Amino acid sequence: MKNISIIFALLIILISSNVRTAPGNAVILVYPFQNTGDTKYSWVSAGMTDSVISDLNRLKNITVITESDRKKAVMEIELGMTGLISEKTITGVGELIGATTIFTGSYLVVDNTIRVNAKIINVSTGTLEKSIKIDGAMDDIFCVQDKIIGTLMDESKQLNKTGTITFGDEEKNIIADKHKPALTAYEYYSKGLEIIDTNPKEALKYFKKAGKKDSEYFDAFEHAGFVCGVHLNEYEEALEYFNKAEEILKNKNKIKSEDYVKLLISYADTAAGRGMKYQDQALKYLDRAKEIMTVMGLTETQLYAKVLKNYGDTYLLTRGAFKKALEYYLQSQEILLKLGLTNTMEYGSLMLNMGSAYGYGDDHKSAVEHWDYERRLLIKYNMKESIPYADVAVNMGSSYVILDEAEKGFLLQKEAKSIFEKMKMEETNQYAGVLYNMGLNRRSLWMRKKDKKALSESCGYYRQAMELLNRNKYEGSMIFLIEMQLKQCE
């Protein structure tokens, strides 16, 4: 749901995870297919990778590495699949994220023809086990993608010695029975996926274009809502897209599905992000998600652990009920530990929010320990310039103030501010939270040393934060906290 900075403010950072995970399954990482031709077809990589992940998630007896952890793996390894593959690097990545197999490859588009070279890599040995060439037409790209999945799964079934992978007629029908959007809509959607992390505003434009081209495109509407509600704080617009996505699922009688659970989580994220008065609404969405997963028998999965974490996030974000939040966090942690997923982005996010809960309970030493786990994980994955790292930095910075290490904390908060600015996220509630934390840091310096410059800086940060929250029509508790501080600036 959200990485929350709650020691002094409420920062909202969402890392989604929409896949099943069960013990004993084959664990597959889908590494982006590399474009070896004209750069104008670079969008095919994002679309094809997304489609392969989505299709795999619909199959039983396999586990697919989440999208967020896949991206971390991509940052960790730049394999260059057209050259030699480092066995040491591949094995290290597999051990790091728990994958047993990597599906990857390359593609070349010439005119209306696409050739895909799909590969299966055994993580435990670091060897390339199979390479398959698949040809097709760009205007029939969904047929090509079905062939990629079918061929990779058939070959994996033959290679799998434990017998856990099944891929027969039933599984093939599951893959075939999916919405195939108009090609132009698919291109827009894929272009949005390419830049969703680096330019969410532009990504939203592409998702909206995709929805206009194909009114039944669930993924386009769900992603548009996600970007509006989580990245851009455009809550009402987010609900419009989520409602459209929900209507699509209802019309297809897919209410009891993981797609619907994913949508309910997005609904809950958006509701909780609006502030305290929307907390009950967020919890109702999570209740429905939990009920569906219980009926589907998915209570020992990574996705269920995420739902539990989201309960904790909601309580912590909107009421500061840190004890209640910790109850849910510990339940979520228990599942992730059983699944051996302690090196994943989702686990790091959980540790971050557990740290926030401890901080809210004034146990700042434990808070810093939990945050530092996430910080080290992000550094390991070369993500020191990312929003998740910024959130860790501002949290740790806040607790360092309490631990009488304000200057150390301020350096971390300045890092966070710089990252938000580089990501062009200066108009978000998250950025306001960073400013507020920096204001508190400078105020603590003034209280200790009576530094008038620090007091002036503190009031400046408070005013910037308040102006931004008012522009965003934010209604959460951070408004009240800033108002209290501004009274002391008069």
C-alpha cells in the first residue's frame, strides 16, 4: 500500500504487488525482453514483459516475482542478453530474490514482422537451458505473445525435474481466454508502462489514450487510476478510472478474481491517501479483498500478506493506531518469512512501515533499525536515487532528531527532498511531508541552540508544506500538525 513517514508527517508511497506466491512452486523472474532493432519499438519490451507476467500469474503451481522486485533485479543486473551471460551474476540475482528460473530474451521488429528470441535460464546453475525463436506479425502481436508463453511453459515443463509445473489444455485455455486490446491501445498502454516510474504525468496521458481507444481495457483504466490516486493525488479522477475498471470486471463476471483484489487494494490506497475521514472507506475495500482471497484459498500468499500490510498502513496513516498497525504488520511478516521473501521489495516496504509504527510508539531505536534494513536493501539494488529511498531517508532523519542527531537527520532529509525534485514530484503530498519533517528538524536546532536562522528556515518549510497541501485539497492530520507549528512562527 504505502510507505508511511509518521514520526512527524504522513508520506504516501505505494509499491504494488499483484501476484500469488506459494511455497514449493517454481519461482519465475521475467526479465525485460531487449529490443535489438529500431528504438521506436522500445515500447514493445514493456508491453511484452507485462503480458508475460500477467499470463504467468493466471497459472497454478508457479510463483512470479513481483513487478517491483523484477525492476530491482533489472537495476541489479544489466545482462545484455545478446552477449555472454555471467553465471555468477545470474546465480547471485536468483539467490537474492528467490527465483529458480528466468524467462527473458530479445526481439527485432522489421516493418510488420517481429522475431522473438525467448530464453530460459536456470538460476541455480546460471546456465542458458533453452533458446527458442518465434516469428509473427506486429498486427497479430497477441498471438505471438501467446506462443511465447506456451513455448516457454512447455519447455519449462520438460526441464522441470520436480514435476511442479503443469501446462496442459486447461492452462492453455486460461492464457487464450483474456482481453486482447486494439493494437493502438496496447501501444499507448505499453508506452505508459515504460515511463510510469520516471514520468507518471506523461504515463497517465498514455493510459488515458489507451482507454479511449479500447473501452474494455481493464489494465489501462486500473493503471490510470493508480497513477492519479497514488502518484499525483488526483483522487476524484482516480475513482473515475477505478469505477470504469470495476464495471469491466462486473460485466465479465470476474468479481471473485485476483484482478478484482488488485483493484480493491488500489481503491483502498486512494481512499486512505485522502486522509482520516476516508479511513473507514479504505478498510471496507480491504475487508472485501480479504474475503475474496479467503474464498479463493489464497491466505498463505504474498498478495494476502500485502492486504494485511495495507490494513496496518491504513490504521497508521489515518489514526496513528500504531499498536493495531503492528498487529497486522507482524501477521504480514509471518507470511513473508514462511515464503522466504525477506529480500523482496515488499518485505523492505513492510520493514519501513514497521519502523514507522515503532517510531509512533516512541521506540526510535527500533524504528531506525527497521528503516536501516530497507535502506541497505535499496542500496544493494542500486536504488539510492529512488522514491522508496527518499522515504527511508526522511523517516530515519526524523528519528535522528529525537535521538539528538539532528544534523545527521537533516542530511538524510535533504537527500529525500533532492530525489523528489529530480523525479518532478514537488506538487505531491509526499513532498509536503518531506518539507514538514525538515521544518521540525530546523526547529529542534533552534530550540537547542537558539539559532534564529534555523527558526526562520523552519517556518519557511512549514509554509511551503501548508501551501502545497491546500493546493492538493489534502484533509489528513498533517494539516493540523502544521497549523500547530505555524502558530509558533507568528
